[in-house]
Amino acid sequence: MTAPAWPFIPVPFGTPVVRSEGIYLYTKDGRRIIDAAGGAVITSVGHGRVEVAEATAKAMTDMTYACPPFPTPQRDALVDRLVERWLPKNLKRVWLASGGSEAVDGAMRLARHYQYLSGRHAKTKILYRDISYHGATLATLGISGHPGRRTGLEDMWVDQPAVPAPYPLRYAGDEPDMGKAYADAIEEVILAEGPDTVCALVAEAMTGSSGGAIVPPEGYWARVQEICKRHNVVLIIDEVMTGFGRTGTKFACDWAGITPDIMISGKSLACGYAPIVGVFASDEIVAPLNKGNTALMFYTYGGAVGPCAAALSVLDIMEREKLVERVAMMEGVMERALAPLRQHAHVAEVRGRGMLWGIEIVKDRATLEPFPMSANLTMGIINKGLSDGVYFYPAGTGQVRDVIVLGPPYITTEAEIEEIVAVLKTSIDFAVAKAMAH
Ligand SMILES: Cc1ncc(COP(=O)(O)O)c(C=O)c1O
């Protein structure tokens, strides 16, 4: 049999999706699937919002394209809105890309330019956490603790020093203050590498799909920030998945008490209607570039007309319908609906925040032994969910498994959450029974 031309992955999801509306995907063979994954945890305001399509069409009719150094009304309007109403107060500078990997790559370059142009030429290393995903470009794979995605390409990416990621389920430790212990482990790496050689630390405020919605322990971020300041390490916070409301505040930085030097965010910004992700930085980080007359080289599509208009329209909806507040309210709804799964014989942990939740499934709850890779449990759950009308997000890194992530649209109702969780339970039972017989 000839393989299909698209995609280059071994697990295409069968039936084509031909339409989407609200929280639903509609397939060519007439089925309706709840998008409990929000696509790839991107769908914030929901599918099929005609006003977003109309705003984008109008902008693209008025104007096709101008090279990124030109101001355009669409980009100016979006940048003003972001700075005035959305971004953490210290982040006043905006640079736009078309996707998360591209944006993280830009943030890495920005941190390096900042250190170099400030005269700290040896500060070149970018620390990353050992459970993480920051993108699929060769630069971002080098800072991704994701063996499943970078294995086989080792000679192509530049490995950077890794620090331990908080993972309280598997490493609760015996220190009284685990937040401090995890943070101090970062300082140990900085000292071992030599503080004069460390440019930046990149991390998600709350680990998204690589770990499966892992919330850091109390006190962790306060201490990490202290350490970064002490050693003049740029703090790059990746909110590609968590930003623009997903965890119940505008950014996870808000509840985590983080003042990032650079923040990247975007999935929920344009909700999948158009490709746009931002790199947001403080004046202090950008200032040396101006002095050195060094541009952070743009991408041709960075801040293009259509994506800027789509993003602004999505922000209009989020503000008008108070969707960030709604996500905060839905946190309790999701927690209550998922709570019974905590008693499940094969569920090791249910964790999350806002409308980003992870359910970790193990072979043995007492020892936390996972199912073998060959059992392919995660995909067993996903496929059963799909056949029962719900799409869940497969999380983990290969080494970290098996984790199902829920990231439904912000407009999902309580009854729909209950329906999602009922199908999740059936899907786990089905796939676990199959894996036990494996
Ligand atoms: C935290 C994080 N950073 C970066 C990326 C890469 O984004 P993209 O797939 O748009 O390149 C992702 C994608 O899921 C992500 O979750």
C-alpha cells in the first residue's frame, strides 16, 4: 500500500476533519468530536467565530503585506493592545513570529545579543529543564528536554546544560522546602558551568505538554528569579501553551509571581485562526541592541497583516466575554469533574490549573512504574476517545509517559466537561485493559 503524501508522522488520526464550530470538530463521515485538546492546546475562544474571519478578511483586503520594519495599522493596533491591556507591566517591547519554535529561537537570539552587546561575551549558554519542549527547530531542540523529539538528530542540535524540572509526583524529595530545593539545583548547575558563561534560563512557568500540566512547588519561582538576578542570567519564560488565559490569569507568570526578562506566548492569542506568536521583552533587554545597531532579524511573515488582525479580534472576544475570568472559574469545575479519577487503580496523578490538566497513568500505582513504551498506552487512550467522540491531547516526552492532557476551549460548559471526563474514564479503562493483556 502506498503511504499517504501527508503527514510525515506514523499516527494520522483517520477521518478528515472538514468543519469546526464551538468546541466541536466535524468529520467527513458525519461524526462530531469534542475538541477537549483545543487542537494543540491552542483553541481559546472556540472554533468558527465569524467575527475573527471577517476581521481578518477585511484587513487582508485593505492591505496584503509590508516588510516587517514598516509600521502597519494592524500590527500597531495589536502591539498597543498587548502592551496596554495584556502583557506583564515590565514587558513593553514586542516582536512577532508565526509559531512557537520560531519565537523561542528569536528569544534565544535576543538573550545572546543582550549579553554580547552588554560586553559579557562569554555568557553564551542557555540552560533548560530536563522535562520540557520549546520547539522543533534545531536550536530549540537543543534546549528541549524531550528525548522523543530530538533523538537521532544529536549531531545537529547544540546541547545546552540541563537543570532538573520540578516533577513532584516522582521526586517529592525529603527537603522541607521543595520549591527552594528545585531552584537551588539550578544554581548548582550555574556554578558548575561558571556563571560568566551562562546567558539565560528558559522554562515554562508551568510545564505544559512535555510533563503534562505540572505545577511547580510553592516558592520555586521566587527563588529561581533571585538566582537568575544574582548571576545575571536572562529569565526567558515560555508561555506558548500557557499564555493568554489558559491557566486562569492572563499569563501563568501572573499567578506564579514571575517578572520575566523575555516571555514568549501565542497559541491562544489567535486561537488557531492564524499563525502568530509573540516575543515580549523588557526595555532593558532590548536597549543594548539599539546601542549596538543590531537588529533581531525578523522573519518575513513576522507580524503579517492577517495574523495581527485575527489576534486582535480574538483579544476583543476574550475581553468582551471575560473569558480569562471564565477559565479561572472553570478550574474548580474541571478539578471536581476529574477528582474521581484520583481513585482509579491506574491513575498516578491528576494535576493542573485553569483549563490545562494532566492525567498521568501508570501500570503500578504503588511503585509508579509506567507501562512499557511498546504498549503505546497514550495512543490507545487517544484512539478510543476519538472513536467515542472526544479528542484528548497526547503528552509526555517518551521518557515521561503516559500523560493525557485536557486543554478544552475556554467556552466549554460544565456539562461538556463532565461528558469529556466520562469518555476519558472509559478510554483509560479500555486502553489499560488492552495494555495489561499486552
Ligand atoms: C511550551 C511550548 N513551546 C514551544 C512550542 C513550539 O511551538 P510550535 O509548535 O508552534 O512551533 C510548543 C508547542 O507545543 C510549546 O508547547
